[in-house]
Amino acid sequence: MNSGSQRTPRGLRHFAFVVLGLLSLHCASVEPSRARAPDAADGSSSPAPASRTLRVRVYADAEHRAQVPHWERAFKDRLQRASEAVRGPLRVTFALESARAWDRRGSEGSLEPVVVALEALDAGEDVDLVVGLVSAPSVFSESQHELGFARVLGRHCVLRGINATVPVEARQHLEVSALLHEWAHTLGALHVREPPGWMSPKYDAARSGFDARTTALLAAGLRSLPRARVELEAQRRWARELKAVLAGMVGPAWDGPERDFLLAWTERVRGAHAVLGPEGAPRALTPPERQRLAEVIALEKAGRAELAAEALEPLAQGHPHDERVQLLACYLAVHLTPASPSTQERCERAITRFPDEPSLRMNVALLHLHAGRFDAAQDNLLAARRNLEARADAEPSLWADLAGLFLRARCVTWAEEAAARAPGLAASDTVLEQALRVRRQVALPERSDAGAGPPPPADSAPRVAPSREGALVREVFDIESLLHTGSSRTASARITALAQAFPRSPSVALVQCELHLLQGRLAPARSACERVLAAREDAVQAHLMLGVLATNTRAHTRARAHLERVIALEPTRTEAWHLLAREYRGTKHLGLLKTRYREQFARELP
């Protein structure tokens, strides 16, 4: 019962309707309504609507008529039960104007085309609500939108039938809930995540009623309709009241594309010079537009991203609430124009509409990484991780993508954890290999859950919290860059600050060793590097620097041991090969080293 084309079938989990869970339900006609009249705190001080009788015309397609004997009487009874549920809080009574046969078949898939067909069949200008009844599905989701579809701010809705095997009381409760849910959408009601009731995105067999703010929103529509459909001033008054109620519907219970759509409608009404026609939920892609989207995807896969973005732009502008279109638009913009402010605006706007989509958060994180905004990138990556954790069927490739971005932000532990959620993928294996290399390069301790060995000694170097790892690793690499470019004074100041932030960290000792070595202070350099190896024996950079130290002091045995260890850990470190060749000069080991070098690099050792 969503009200827009955001009802993408991707991610929906269909299952057989469970009858046993409904056996203890009370019939809606005897269950007291949980709705209450709004007060000033609910965002409305307007008077309650006058008592109204809403005229309803119903059409039943051929399959519904075959499934439901005496369907006219059954629907009239449903209207009566619905009236009893809302007469108190909203002073509304539904009355059946007429029941008519509908010469159509087939209601599988989306119900939006069925609503379009119903609107073409009967504009319904002489009634308050036109309902189409279609066949009951053999299976359906607990999601409300599997039960019906409404034209938001219009007067048409379609309802699926309910399987006859469902017990009578449970079926009656479900029928009333579906009818009132869709009718409320025609007056602009949003889905409400909390408290559960008729406007919940998922059907709740044990709950009913409208929350107070939804009641205020419905009351605004009842005060203005039907005149608001034909008189501009009445429509503007409705828009003003609707906007006032929406102003109070802020927070996770209501935020999303539906609220954005309604607020945009109130702005269009304010600037209109004529009465606007029925405003439905964002329209679905037409067949030619779906073909265009497929062509855009093919262009992107073929490496023609610029042409893909150009072809997609009309769809992105015309379908702001289509999830597939907006995800692709954000992705292309990030990869083509990451530095453009409009790219971040586009992706942030998509996040507000699709807050549960992890790939959007990852794309925004990538933008922040491009700009060097690591804290913002980390926040978005953590949000993407929460999105993925909330999905029982999250694709492993998304976890691998997240792992790669965490590693790019130098959040090593989080990268390893994400990669572990996608075992067997080449991308995950690459992240794990690179994460181990980073740990060795900066002397970052092993993960606390890596292996079941004995606990570390009390005097060992403290572990770094995952939330601080990125800052530590990035600073170590930055300091090394400063040292390599000769900015030792700046590097020294930053090492002092790093030592204060991470006392006793072997990563700090590593850059201290490198600074001492460049300054020619050999004893302090050797002491610092040995502290690094005491904390992490496979710290490859410490071995390399101790090898350089030993070479310069003619301690050949130590030099060879450290340089051989570098090559064992990282065979691609050519500087270690060259230093070792100097150590082996004039010995039989040099020939063997040349052979090993040729096997490793497919060329001769210089």
C-alpha cells in the first residue's frame, strides 16, 4: 500500500499467508478504534470536520467476481465495518453508491497500472471514492502495498481480494485495514512506522486505528473536499492545512519520499493559477523509458559513462522518486564529477528519499574520500554498514565494496570485518591481503579477535579502537611523506602530537625511528625500531630501517637477517633486494640472490 513508484519489487520477501497467527483476532466491527481527535499538540487547531457521508462506487473484475460469491453484498458489509471504525474520530460514514462489473482480468504484479485503467474507466466526479476489486493472490507479503494501491490526493484505489481460506474474523479485519489504508492515501496520509496501525507499511493483524497526526491530516482533507477538486481557493486552503500538519510530522516515523512529495504538491498549489487535477504518486517508468534505462545501463557497462549520464538525465529529472534511476544517477555523477557540489547534492537528496539504500551512502562516502573529508566518509560508511546489517539478503558484493571503501579510509579493522561478510569473493580476498600489508607497514596490532592465542601481556602496546584506526594510519603515512620530502621539522611536530594522542603505540615508534635515522641519530633509531618489532615482529618497515642501520655500521649478519625478512614479508620491496645484493657482494649468496630476483621480477638484478 505504498503510494508511489518507489514500490520496487527488489528486496520484497514473499511468503504464504499464515492463518494461525490470525485466529485470535477480533472483528474490526467490534474492536474499538484507537484513533483520537487531534489537539493543538498534534499540529492542528482547526475544527473537526462536519459529519459526512462518502459515496463509494465499486467495480469488481471478472476474477474477483469468480472468487467471491455475492461480492456486492460482501463489499457493502465491508463499508459498514469501515464506517463503524472511523465514525467516532472522523465523523465519516461510507455509503455504497453502486456496484458494477468490470470487464478485465489479470492483477499480478504492480497494481499501479490497474489504478490507471480504473481512472480511464470512470473519472468518479460524482462520487467521493472509486474502488476496484481484483483477484486474491495465492501468496503475498506482509507489506501493505501487496494488498492495494491508491491514487494519492485523487479518488481511486484498487484492492486485492483475500484468500477464502483465511478465517472470517481475520479476513474482515484485513479487509477493513486495507480499505481504510488506501482511502487515507487518497487524502494524503503517509505511511507511519510508529505507532503501528492502519497506516503502517506492514500489515499488523493485532492493531488498528489512525495515529493523531494522521487523523489531523485526514480531517483537513474532509473539511476541504469535494470543493477542493473544483475551486482554486478551496484547494489552496486544503494545501495550507495539509502543509501545517506535515510540519509536525518530522522524524523517523514519517520521513521519506511520501512526505517530500506532499510538501512539493502544496508548493505547486500555492503558485497555481488554476485548480490542479488529481495528483498521484510519482508515475512509473513507461515502456519507452524502461528501454531507455536499459540502454543507459548497457552504456555504463561498456565503459561509456559520459554518454550514459547524458542519456539518463531526462529520466533522473522526470522520476525523482524512482529508486533505480536515482541510484544510477548518483553513481554516474560520483564517478564522472566527484568534485562538483551538484554531485553531492544529488546523492544527498537521494539518501533522504531512500535512506535504507547502502550504495548511496557508499557513493557519498567516496565523494568525501575524494575531498579528503575522512570523518564524514567514515560516518557514511558506518551508516552503509548499518543498512547492510538490516538486510537479511544483502548481496555479498556490497559487503566487498564496503570493505574496499573502509580500507581506502584506512579503517583497517572495519575493512577486514566487512570483507569477512563476503568470503570467497576476489575483491574480499584483495582487501584482506591489503589490510594485512597496511598493518605490517604501520605496525598496527593484530585484530583483537584474530586467532585464539593467549591474551597479550599487561605491558604490551595498547590496541587502537577501530574508530581511531583511520586517523592513526593516515597520520603515519602523512608523516612518512613529509620525511621523504625533507620536511623533517613539520614531521617532528606531528610525531610529537601523534605520541600524545596514541601513547605507547608501535606506529608512533615507527615514525620516530625513521626521523632519528634521517637525522643520523643511529642509537635512538635502533631503539625505536626494536620497540616496534617487540610489538609486531612482521613490521616490514622497521626491518628495512634496521637493515639500513646494520648496513651502515657494517653489522653484516644483522643486516642480512633484517633484509631477508623484508623480502620474505613483501617480495616486491626492490630496495631491500638492492641493499641485500650489496651485503652479499663477493659471496656465493649473490648468485642465488640474482636467481631469486629473476624469478620474482622476470629481469636481472641491477
